[in-house]
Amino acid sequence: MMTRTQSPIIIVHGGAGKIPHGEQDQYNKGVIEAVEAGYDLLRSGSSLEAVVEAVRCMEDNPILNAGLGSALTIRKTVEMDALVIDGSTNRMGGVMGVSKVRNPVLLSKIILEKDKHLLYATEGAHEFARNLGMELISPEELITPRARDLLESYLSKLSAPSDSLAGKTGTVGAVAIDHEGNLAAATSTGGIRGKEIGRIGDTPIPGAGTWADDELAFSATGVGEWIIKTMLGLRTKMHLLISPTAEHALKRALNDMRILINGTAGAIVVTRSKGWVAFHTTPTMAWAMKEKNMKKSFLNPSGW
Ligand code: ASP
């Protein structure tokens, strides 16, 4: 029987960077659908179930950069990373560079539940999935015409002097706290558009793009190289120890990133006792949150 002491909260993000012109409403709809799907499970279930469902929902959304519609590598292929962490039990599972599973977050959750190895990469991850009886798909099935167009436009500007990793980003993530006060985080991504083959970002690195423990759950988005260099998840955790709120802690961590490497990022954080925050130093970040008497999204901060 659950001890109901905590009012459940879920926050999701649909990626930072620049939302392509005219797609704001679709991003907003995508994050709202995901937060509703996660919250439905959170009413009576665990934060782990809720974040996995919210991320699965966004992986299936072709507009968002994860699962179907993932950003493409420089060789026009898909390579996805994901990580799921259950803060209450310290279990985690993740995948790197996978291309033959429809929902990397579901495979990550099974890895977490098996509790043997934490991270599986490329063909080893596919073999693990096959042995479990999961359907393996052709990577082509994950490639959308929109993802091809965005890559073409990226490649055509490659020689531009102002080109940088920023703005090629997008990722999906969810953090939640359930009735029992358990925290969980999940993040999934196709990575940065035009990335080299074999490049791994921050998403599946515990403490960088994804983190959860008994105090906070964290999911980031932005240039993975910058997020790893500053270990943004753990940095936010360290700041939380001496900060009055989650908002202070995240803002301090992002300020460190700016000072140390002149980088930007976005993140969502929910804590056991210091509130929640969705904040970014990138131009935009699609996000939505829901709790009992409140729901907000980046387009409708006063509710939808
Ligand atoms: N952090 C992801 C990566 O670097 C991309 C993103 O969040 O936009 O793979």
C-alpha cells in the first residue's frame, strides 16, 4: 500500500535550441500530450512509470528529436541515446548509439529492471533487445522527411563561419515525483543534427544530462559536449545542497556553464523539498508541467 504524503508532479521538455519557424504550436502540443500521459500514470503509479511513459510518447512524436523523427548524423543515419534513473532505488539503465529499436526509453527501462549492467551500446544493445524478444526494426523506419530536410539545410550551411553546435539540438526528457516522494528521470535523444558517427552526447551519461536520487530528478537538453564538460546534473545537485530552491540551484549551475565554457543549456528539475523548475539559457525550450492544481507549458505559463 502506498503512503500518500506527496502531491505528485511531472515536468517534461521537448528540447532546447531553436524551434523551427512555425512549429511552436506543434512543440507545445507534443509536450502537453506527454505530460498528460505521464500524469495519468502518476495518479496511482510510480514516478518511474510516469517518466518512461511521457518520454515514450515524445519518442513516438515525429516532430521531436527522439525515436521516430530523430535528428540525423552527418551520414544521414539515426543513432539514439537514452537513460532512465529511479532515484529511490538508485537503479539506472541506458543505451548509446542505438538505431534498431523504436523506443530507446523502453529498452532502457528493461536494462534498469534487469539491474546487471547499466549501459549498452550499439550492436550489443540491439542483441540485448533481441534476446528479450523485443522487435528490432530497420533504422530507416525512424527517418522522417522532415529530419532529412533539416539535415540537408544543415549541410548546405556547413561552411558558414558562424556555424556552431548550438541550435542543432533537441531532446526529450521527463522528471517526476510520485505520491510516495520517489523521484525519477528519463531522457532520450537522436542527438545533435549532423553529428559524427559514433558520437555520444550527455543524455545517457549519469550526472551529465540525466540524474535522479532521493533529493532531485534532472533532465537536460542542449549541446551534449557542454553538458558533459560541466556535469550539469551533478552540478545542479551540488548547488541544491546550499540553495533555497531548485530554481536557484539550476540557475547557478547554468551560470557556471556560461563562465566556464561560455555554453548554454536547458533543464527541468523536480525536488523533494525545494520545488521544481524549467529554465534555459538557450533561445527556447519546449516544456510542460502538471500537478494537482496546476498545469503550465512554455507557451501557456498560466495553464492550458
Ligand atoms: N543533449 C543532446 C545531445 O547532445 C541534444 C539536445 O539536447 O538537444 O545529444
